[in-house]
Amino acid sequence: MRINQYLSHNTKFSRREADDLIKQGRVKIGRKIALLSDKVGDSDKVFIDSREIKPQIAYTIIAYHKPKGELVSKSDSRGRRVIYDSLEAKYRHFVPVGRLDFASSGLLILSDSVKIATALSQSKLTRIYNVKVDGKITANILDSAQNGLSVADARAGGHKNSKIMAMDFAPFEFFEIVKESKSGTKVKVGINEGQNRELRRFFAHFGLNVLDLCRVSFGFVSLNALPSGKSRFFDKKEYKKLREFLRDSKAIKRDKHNESQIRHCEAIRVNHNKSAKITPPTRHCENREAIRSNPNQIKGDKNASRNKRK
């Protein structure tokens, strides 16, 4: 891990601020003054002004309802609001699990454990979004949601400064048309990856602009009634599901010592909105099962896919 990344993950400093500390000669790895190009090994000790910076052992996970108009970043050169302006100062060193762009809202998970944040962000856990687009959902869109899509020029829908050109879109886990009106169409979609502005680029490929995008769940964690701009700790059930995920995940080795030190807190209890619950989607992306179409909803059908391949 690069030295500025190590400092950013384990202190309140952003990577840019960490770079400044390194340039000022205030950071040491062991007895050696650190350089910007240095990397931190597992056995290395890191110091700022002679104070040792220890990696996080026990870990805490929080859920944050990110509002529109905030960047998932520690700072912004243009002075725009970032998520850490809303979060309490004690969460300054927390690492976000994936990102939501400036114009999007919804559930954002953060942790003080880099390994856990990385394992969650790289997982195939289902991400569910409520999306509104400025047009109708066509047969071509449904077909691409079913079978996946490769786009050579996926710049539409991306940030103007993005260097991403091409993008491969995996088949959606599910795609539900919620409401159609003159002003647009509301859909609920499930995907198991989180590429840069993926949904905005997907719909833009078909000439549709995303008017509203809100992530309502990530795997076993749901937004529910958490107010915009507020955060809460994981509850007991979520920590239990997290431990199960870590045991089953190949992305991270379970550390029994860490698990015994999970700090469980219940600062904010969220009332669950039962009417907003949806049936857990059938996982079918890896096998590219067909999506059965009807006026309101399309879902996976394994048999249809098998017959199609035959």
C-alpha cells in the first residue's frame, strides 16, 4: 500500500494532505523519512511527527444516506460539498464501499477497515437502485438488460473529464418497470457490479437521460427510512450477515481476533418500511438466464436460458 493511501485510511488526512505531510518530512517509515513513492509493508511502522500511526484492528461499519450534491471524496479542489462535511468528524478516516456520483443519492456503506471495504466493493452482492429516465423502456433495453451489452463508445452518461471509453455491462440481476408517465419511466434495477456511472452510461446508450438515481440497498443492507444526510451503525443482523459474508468471501481472510473486537453500536434505530420491501431477486447474471417480459416486470428464467443455449 502506498504511504499516502496508508495515512488516508488510518488518519483523518486525505491523500493530498498526506502528500503534503510527506513533502514536509514529517512522515517516517521506521527511522527513514518517507518519500511519496514509498510503500508500507505489513511489518512496517509509520510515524507522523514521531507519533505512531497504527492500522485499524477492530472495525466499525456505518450506513449513510448520501444526498444529491455531495462528492464521495475527502476534499474537492472546486470547493464542492463532500460526504465528510455531513458525517461526524470521527468518521473522517472511514473508507466508502464503492461510490455514488454527485447527482445521485442513497445508501453508502463506510468502514474504518480497508480490507472489509474492499471486499464489499469487489463483491457480487446485489445493488438495487430506483431510477427515473426521461423516456420509455424499449425492447432493445430489455434485451440488453437480459443478455448484457458491450459498448465501444460509452462516454455518454459519463463525466465530461472521464477517460473511460468502452464499457461492458453485465446482465442485470433484475429489471422492474414501476411506473410509466408523460414525464418519464421509473424502474427498479438490480446489478452486481459498480462501474463508473454504469447505469447512467447504460441508459444513455439508448438515448435516455437519468433524471433521478437512488441506491436503496447493497447486499444485506437496506436504506429503509434513514433520513437524507444521516448515518447509522450496522445493527446486529447486519453484523451477523457481514461475518457470514467474510467467512464465505475469498477476497478477505477471516481474522478471529478482529471478529471478536467488532464494535457493535446502535446509535440510530431506523423504522423499517415493510411496504417498501421487495422480494430478493433471483441471481442469474453469471449464467445469463433469459428475462421473461410482461407489461410491468422482467425476471430471470433459468429454463428459458438453457433451452436457448441448446
